[in-house]
Amino acid sequence: MRYLPDTNILLRLSQPHDPAYQSITASLTLLQQQPSNEFCFFLQNLSEFWNACTRPAANNGYGFTIADTDRRVRAIESFCVYLPDTAQVYAEWRQLVVKHSVAGVQVHDAKLAAGMMAHGLTHILTLNQRDFSRYAGLVAITPDEVIQSITLPNP
């Protein structure tokens, strides 16, 4: 199965002191242990990531240098497969933003959802399930849910 780590997952993965870091790394490790699983990313993920990483801390960013951010992006590229924007992604996005009356910052999540639909992904690993609940056919799962579902014994 192919998973899209949401940008919030990728950002916190670069912050070992973040409260969600342990559950994120544990969930990614558990998913990676299943050989059929693969992680993917879109340009949208990395542009959001780059924005937050290079934005000053005083402006709600991480304040990383370009070199530090580039190193972190290379790490993402090492375990995730890039899926390109296509005409199909655009068509899906246009349909979603109109159908669901998407406005403001929610447009970014609609772009991720459109990419998932165009490329046949159904699962997104996220800390904000609600951001994706409006999109039929997409399963938004949290790191804690991954950990619970994989580590609990089956009856």
C-alpha cells in the first residue's frame, strides 16, 4: 500500500523534541517493516515543508538555513517516492475545491487530496484527520492509530 505522509508529519519528523516525534517515527518504522508499503510525496508537500523550515521562528517557522532545509528534504527524498503533478491532478483539484467549497489554507490539503486521487493513493498519515474527512475514498490515519493497529494482537 502507498501512503502519503502529510506535511505536518514530515515537519515534525525533523524536530526530535516535538511531542509527536516518537509516535511518528514509530508509526513510519512499523509501516516500513511491511514490504508492500511505500511512502510518496508531492511537490506540494515539499514546498510547504520548505516554507515552514526556512521561515523565521518569530514568524511561526523553524528558522533553518537553506542548507539545513536541503539536507532534510534529501532525507525525505531518500525514503519517499516523488509523484508528479499532472493534468489529472489539476482536474481533480479543480473539482474538489468547487464541490467542497474549499477556501483559504484548506486549498493546500485539497491539492494533496487531488494528487492522491489522481495517483491512486488512498491513505494519508496525518495529525489532522479532519482536514481530509470531506474527501470520499481517502483514509486519514494518525501515527497513534498505526501503532495501535499494528501492535495489537489479532483475536
